[in-house]
Amino acid sequence: MSERIVVDPITRIEGHLRIEAQMDGDKIAQAYSAGTMVRGIELILKGRDPRDAWAFTQRICGVCTLVHGIAAVRSVESALNYPIPHNAQLIRNLMIMAQYVHDHVMHFYHLHALDWVDVVSALSADPKATSVLAQSISKWPKSSPGYFADMKKKLKTFVDGGQLGIFSNAYWGHPAYKLPPEANLMAVSHYLEALTWQRDVAKLHTIFGGKNPHPNFLVGGVASPIDLNSDSAINIKKLSQVQDVINQMQTFVDQVYVPDTLAIASFYKDWFKRGEGLGNFMCFGDLPSTSMDDPSSFFLPSGIILNRDLSTVHPLDLNNSEEIQEYVSHSWYDYSGGKDSGLHPYDGETDLNYSGPKPPYKYLDVDQSYSWLKSPRWKGQAMEVGPLARVLTLYAKGHEQTKDLVGMALKQLDVPVDALYSTLGRTAARTLETKIIVDGMQDMFNQLMTNIKAGDTKTFNEKLWEPSTWPKKAQGVGFMEAPRGALGHWIVIENQKIANYQAVVPSTWNAGPRDSNGQAGAYEAALQDNHQLHDAKQPIEILRTVHSFDPCIACAVHVTDPDGEELVKVKVT
């Protein structure tokens, strides 16, 4: 029997993920992805007021912060046919876009860059040469020899003291690292700068939502009234702060994030040839200029791309029971209709009374059930969601800025368009998308300011707030493009209470196990795509591809039982 490599847990992600790789020599023949926490939030929501759903669902994850809140309020508004004011739509868009920029920058520097950047190697860098390198790719002001000398000294203090801290437990010195010391020092310096930057730009959420993480939301609009003469509402001072945040975001993306990505990628061009997998991509679409009922107004378009064919973008219908279905053939759940049946989320089941084999285990029983994640499918096909899917959809639909940015990146890196279909293509797409999003934020903000100057300050629609106006039974889907990909919350309301609720999240699409037809999920397929390990005991190649998806397993599986009781207690000694 060939060797089975186990990586558990996958670190530098949100939640708990286990990857097992069945090896054929030094190559991955089969890969298996397992979420190792139990799902339960849908059960907690049953019987509750639909208007409160956002407050519960938003706690699914502490990284995604607002996305589940947005999806939840949209699900209720969809079910009740509840329109919201234009200002509310713009404010939600700005909050979502700020989440994108914040999330993508944090992912690159703090979760993924260390797969490519050797921190310890930076100690041998020449600060003057590092300065020359940095100034050759960007006009970022923090690029002097003295600055990099100070950063090198700070890093050396960590290492000499045996206190690598945030940089500990990595494969430093692994031959897979290819950056010269100067590039490593530059990247580590920007890693530390991004920590301060992210604290400042999170203020946009606190201005519009009161706090971050988990800003406040409201079915029917947003919980942020506009009154230029009030200290407790959105006034001219707070709007000026929003403009400052947008400027900060744009500067860092333009002068640090984009140049760093292209510089680092230029040393790893072999990674533009591995790690794609499925070749099927899906976007729900988001950021409407009018309403969620008007997909033609979406800044991020919806659609399906199959088998890399960019000539055709297929439509999708999230209410069609023949299109979106979840399977549990290899999940630790049962369905009343049998484990091989597929259920649309309106009819979804989250049964925690599964009676088959579960952990503990030495190896996953991949012929049976091996994950707390389900397996979502579109018309029976496994799909990849996320930044690469969105950039490809924009590109396929002829979005000019996307075409220009992709063309610029491919030319600078001297790689073909097929390079996008890869581990590093996925990482590069996230960076290019961030540039597209941060540029679009200014237009959204300008629209909001134009409305306010014209006297339109409405942010909430009272029309359907009272449950006495609701139909006896209603159902709807709240969808959006979260930073990690297509997110949908399906709700069924009966007698003014939640009768069923199903959240199908990006990491369920990407990290889910095989289905009844043996189709691998996106993580599994990507790891099976041209992966050769240099050292089975230090499988950095697995981390690179898994991290390129930016996993958020807490969104896909949750550790709370139906009664909200504590299941796990961690004691620190």
C-alpha cells in the first residue's frame, strides 16, 4: 500500500480542516478533505424570529464577520419581497467591499504569504539591496535602507530570543522556498505593516455598523441613519472618515499588495501549472446598483463556467430545486430519503443523529463518511467558488478593467492565460480582484454622497417590518459573493417563525467531500492536480494549494448543539 500523508490540522485558516493525501511515490494520487467540527447553526435558528437570524448567523465565523449577516437579512427580504432604500444598498455594498479588501490583504500576508516567503532567510538580506528592490516595483514610501535595516534588527531579536511567535512552526529553510533574502525581508516587513493597516481600515465597518467584527444589520435597510447635523448618526465627519479609509485601502493595494504579489509570483512560475482541479467555476453575483432582484445591475456578475470554456457563461437559478443540491454520501449526516439523495436547501436537513462510524480514527474511512461538510453541487457538478471564479466570470463577460489587469499581470509574469487555472493563478486572481473592488468603492461612495447632497437620507423601509403583514408561509434566498466565494442562506418562514434555514457557504462548495458519484470537491481535485512533494514530513506543497482557496471551515461546520450548550472547553495551562 502506498503512503498516506495526514495534515491535521491545516494551520493558518479559520476552523479545523484535515487533509489526507494518498501518495503514488512522491506524487499525490488521491486527496481527501475533512471538516472536523460538527454543524448546528441551522437547528438553533428554527422557531426564531426571522428578523433576528442575522445576529446568529453572523457568529458562524469571526473572520468573515459581516457576510453571514448580509446573507441573512437578504434571505428574509427575499422571502417577504421587501425592497430597501438605495442608500441602504450602497452602504451594504461599501461594507461588503471593505470586507473584501481587508480580508484579501490579511489572507495574503498573514495566512498565505508564508507558504512562499522564508522568514528566517530574511536575516541574511542586505537592507540596501532590499530598498533597491522595493523601490524598483513600487513608490511605497517605507522603502529606505534604514527602514529595512530596522525591520531586520527587529526580526533578528525575535529569532535570537527563540521567540519567533507568529512566525513559529513553519518549514523555514525548505528547498521549496525560492525567494532571495531581500525579497523575503521586503515581504516580512509588509506583513508587519499590514497588521497596523488592517486595524485602521476596519473603521469603515464601525462607522456604518457600530462595531467590527460583527457589525449591526437590519432587515429592511441598514442600522445607520444619516443626519449631517447629528453626532449620533452618519454625519459629515464620519463620511469624511469613510473617504479616508477608502484612500488608505487603495494606496496599500496599489503600492504594496499588487506589487508584492507579482514580485513573489515571478519566482514560482511552476506553480502556475498545478493545483486547478475541477475547471468548473460558479458565481452568485453581488454588489447591485439597484436591487438584488436585478442581476444586470450587479458589479460582480453571476454565472457558471464549465470546463474552462470562457466563451459561454451559463445562468443559474438559486430557487430551482434541480440546480442547487447538497449531498451527504460521504458526510457524517443522514437524510430521511437516504444518504445518496440530494436536497435543495429549501428542503435541507441537518441531522446530528448520524449513526454511522465517526471519529476517532487513524485514517479517514474514505469509502464511507469522512467529513462534517456536505457536498453541494450545481446540476450534479462540483464547482469551485471564490476570487478565481469571479475574475474568470468578469473576464468572460468582457469587463474592461479585469481584462486590462489580467493582461498586465500575464505580460509582466510572462505566462499564458491558462496560468490562471492554478494554485498561484488563484492567488493572483484574489489580488487583481482586490484592485477591482477597491477602485469600485470610490464610485459607490460617490453615489451615496450624491444622494445625500440631493436630500435623500433614507436608510430603512418600515413597510414590512411588522410580522402581522407577512404571508402565512414564505421562502427566499439571501445570496452574496463573500470574499471566499458564493454564499447562500435559504430560509422558510411559517407563521412568522423560521421553519427551516440552510446556509451553503463557500468553503462547503470548495472543501466538501466526494459525492455519491465519486466526484471530488474543489480542494481534493486541486491537490490531485500535478502535485509532487519534496518531503512528506514537510508537505508545504499541500499548504500552498489549500491556502490558495483561503479556507474558512468555521463557516462550513459549527461547534454548538441545538440548545446552544457548550461542547468543547479548551484549558490553557
